[in-house]
Amino acid sequence: MALLSLENVAVAYDNHFILENFNLQLEKGQLLSLLGPSGCGKTTTLRLIAGFLNAEQGKFMFAGKDYTKVPVDKRNFGFVFQSYALFPHMTVYDNVAFGLRLRKLKEADVKKRVTRMLEIVSLEGFEKRLPGALSGGQRQRVAIARALVIEPDLLLFDEPLSNLDANLRVNMRVEIRRIQQELGITTVYVSHDQEECFSISDQVAVMNKGKIEQLDHPTAIFKYPASEYVARFIGFGNFISFEGRKDEGADIELSRGALQFRAAKRADGAGNQGLTGAIRPDDLQLYGSMPDLDVEGNTLTGTVQVSTYLGRSYQYQVQTELGVFTVNQEMNDPFRQGEEVTVYFPKEKLVLVP
Amino acid sequence: MKENSRVLSLYTLLVFIFLLGPLVIISVTSFEPGTVLKFPPEGFSLRWYKNIFEVSMFMETFKTSIIVSMLGNLLALLLGVPAAYALSRFKFRGRDTLNALFLSPVLIPGIVLGFTLLRYLIVVYGLPIYTGLLIGHTVIMLPFIIRVIASSLQNFDFAVEEAAQSLGASRLYTFFKVVLPNIRSGILAAILIAFLESFNNVDISVFMTGPGVSTLPIQMLTYVQNYFDPTIAAISVILMVLTAALMFIIERLMGFAYFTKR
């Protein structure tokens, strides 16, 4: 049985439903990310789980108990905020000790647990500092320590890394994953950054307009988005609307007017639903008009409109009869603007979405 | 450029003389040894400073002023802190209206407010003068308390409050242990500003004082109507020093920028 489950939950704000008939399950020990653009309802979901918001309808079950009406301060969930939300008037030590003292622990035990937790987040020696005297990364680690030291039944993160600079963000997400695994703590993590979500999660839920569009392992979502929305959100930059499809041995044959394409069929049907073809800019291949091109079908001819240098690769906008396609390709001798090229769609990479 | 800045300096100097000149003259004349206010004074004496302490009505009204300002301050805090908190923390219908209502005593001319309070508290409801005076001063202090504390709360990240609750703290515990300590200087500044506003108030007090109950500013008004000696100048100097000291503390606590920004 799932540790956490939201059942037909509805949340409204200003007479407008943010979540409606919302369902979500999470197993013990897992890290689930809620991923989506701002306004998709991911933070609302998190705040509902935390108890900062009340559901208009539906039920929130946790560890077999009805938590719908349990107030925040009785839930024993750790929450890490985007703004860190440290107590500005307390030292690092007192910040971390806050939850333990409320639990009436003996000061000796408080000290033991705070010290150990500051070790886990590598902040030994910072006990007497005030939050104002710490860097962003250090503050976030204090916030994590403060949430973890109470041994919460559930850990909640609300965009914890978005105020940090890029390098620190990568280090911190590795830290978060390490600590989460070390303590085996069930976690819900909200972010709008797909790389962040994919890199640390067991499960990712891609959300749109208050609904979960797809909930799956990061690799599954990354390779086989379940809808056009998810595909767009996670970087499938190219789409073709097909008019017909039929099974053809190990492939699916797709048609658009006189054009024929093939997409690889998969046993579990992942990436095989619907009539819209989607492919990443990285997965398209460009060829000059050389005669010995040894690919059959799945090509379009076009003209390079724009060529942009991205550092590791070039990005091309190629005008074809089916519109403009974006292609990223590493090469020493890049195509020039106006050059005739052939765009090749590898059938294993061409994914179908409803 | 050089020429311009010299003209500007001169202009600024003139403005300062215009503003501070009368205060300097009052201060100087307060040391007059004679019985009539004169400038320049004919000597130096602390005679009129001593007189303040010898005229019992000054000491009595000073005591009344202090008590009314302090008690009223306490009442205004009890009403104002929760109000400021609610106005800053929650979004609810009618919040802007309520905000405007709380600030309205500053917008209504004091004389109108004073007359209205007299008409209702004393004439219609027959409250004792002292009680009426206290209520009047609470009313004029409330907007300052709310305004200053609300602006102090504006810099407070309410996620901090949520953090405390998620760690197991009740709303009340959070308010006293987390919110209050972080707006302490704002509250202190609010107390001092409201105190000055109340202590120096004339337009409300003039309606709300009566036989046997008066505040220091009202007593001073009455005194200058009958006497021309430098006692009032001496009191003025003492009040100026007191006010300047309080303003200095307020400035140290919050900085004046706090009041110029909205």
C-alpha cells in the first residue's frame, strides 16, 4: 500500500479550482518530483500535503491514517522552502534545534542530534553563526538540517535550489539525493527544472493545469513522453502531425500526404500512441546532399535558415516542406546558411504522442 | 558647476536658519533672568527652569501626559499589533477598506476628531474625562502603531512562520517566538513615535481635557494666555531635548528611510 495518497482532492483559490479530482500515490522511501511550469499546481499540491492549505474536497491519507484535517504542526513533515525561511534571529544551532526543543527533548539529546545533523550537511563549526552571515548554499543546508533533524515522516521541498547559482545547484541536488538515500526518507520535491527533477527522482510527475500528465521513472519520461504537452516540456522540439498509421512488422508506418515515415514499435507500447511524431533536436541528423547517404526513407530535404553556435554543437533551423525543424549537431565543418541539407529521422528516436 | 553649488549651499543655509532660528531664539530666551521674555536675554539664569518644578500644575499635567501617553500606547499596541499582523499576513476581502479605516484618524483633521470624540464620549455617553482622554489618545496613536509595525512586517518572510509550524509550533507559539522577535525594533519604534504623537498632541486633548484633568501641552497653552514670563520657553527646551532624544533612538532602531518609503 502506498504511504501517501491524495484521493480526489480539490483545492480552490478565489473561486477557481487549482486542483480538481486530483490523485497521487507515493511509496515509502521514494523521491517523487512534481515538475511543471509555474501555475501548474505543483506548489499547491505540496502545500496541501504539508498542511498549509486545506482541501475543499477529497482525502489525504498518510501511513493508513486520514490526515486531511490534521493541522500542520501535528503532521511531523519536514518542509524546505525556496527562500530557506531560517529564523533570522536564531543561530544555526538554535535553528536546527527548534523542532527538537518543541518535542521536549533533553538538551543533551538535542545537542547530540543537532551536531550529527550539522555533520551530515557538512556545517560543523557554523553553530554560532546567524543565518545572515551564511551564503545561500549554507543557508539551504541549514534549512535541510532543520527539516531533517526532527526525523520527519515525510520530507517536502519547494523549489529549494532556484535561488542558488548554477554550479551550487548541481552540487546541492547531489547532496539532497545522497542525504535522502542515506536516511531512506520519503520525499516530495517540487521544481520547474527538468534536469534537477530527473537527476534526483525515483518518480517524476509532470503536471499541467492541475493535472498529472505523466507519472513515471525519469528515464521513461525522458524517452517516451505520454503526451504532446510532456514532450514539449521536456525538450522534444520537433513535431509532425501525421494523417495515418498502420503496423508494419517491427515498425509503425506513418503517412502525411505522399510522405512516409517509420517509427520503431515497442513491446510495451511506450511512445507508440497517437498520431503526432515528436523528436528531440539532438536526435535529428543532418546530411549534406552527398550521394552515398545510406539511409532509407525517414528523410526530408530542406534549407538551413539559421545556424547558431552553441559551444559543443551547432543548432540549425531547417526549413522543409513540413515546416521548420531544429537540429543540434556536433561538427567540425558546419553547414552554412542557405545550404541544401537532408534531415534524417532515426526511427528509434521518433516517438508518437497523442 | 562650482558657482551653482555655492548658491545652493547658501540657499540651504538660509532654509536652516529659517527653520531652526526660532528654536534657537526660544532656547536662548529661556535663560532670561527677568520676568518678561526678551531677546537677546539680559543675562543667564536657570530661574525659569526652577519655576517649572515649583508650579504644581506643570508637574501634575506632566504626570497626566505621561500616564495617558503610556497607557494609551499600551492599548493601541494591544489593538494595533494584531491588526497590523492580520493586514500584512492575510489576503481577505475588505482588507484595503479596513486598512484605510485604521489609518483614517491621521486623515481626519484633529480638531474634527477631537470635537467628535467630545460630542460622543463625554456628552452622549457621559464617560469620565480621564477615560475620554485616554480613548482619544489611543485613537490617535493607533494609526502610527499599525503603520510602523505593518511596514516592519513587510520585510518579514512569512515562510519563516510556516517553517516554525511545520516543525511543530502552534500559531500562537510561532507568533511570540518567531514573529515578534523579528519585528522587535519595529514595535519599539512604533511605541516611541506614537508616544511623541500623543505627548505633543493639542487638537484632541483640547477637547478631551476639562476641570481637574489636563495634559502638559494644554497647560502650556493656558499658561501663555495669562503669563508672559520665560517658563514656557524653558519647558519648550526640555521638550525639544526629550523629543530629539527619542527621535535619535528611533533613527538608530529603524532609520528614517523607514518612514519615507511607502
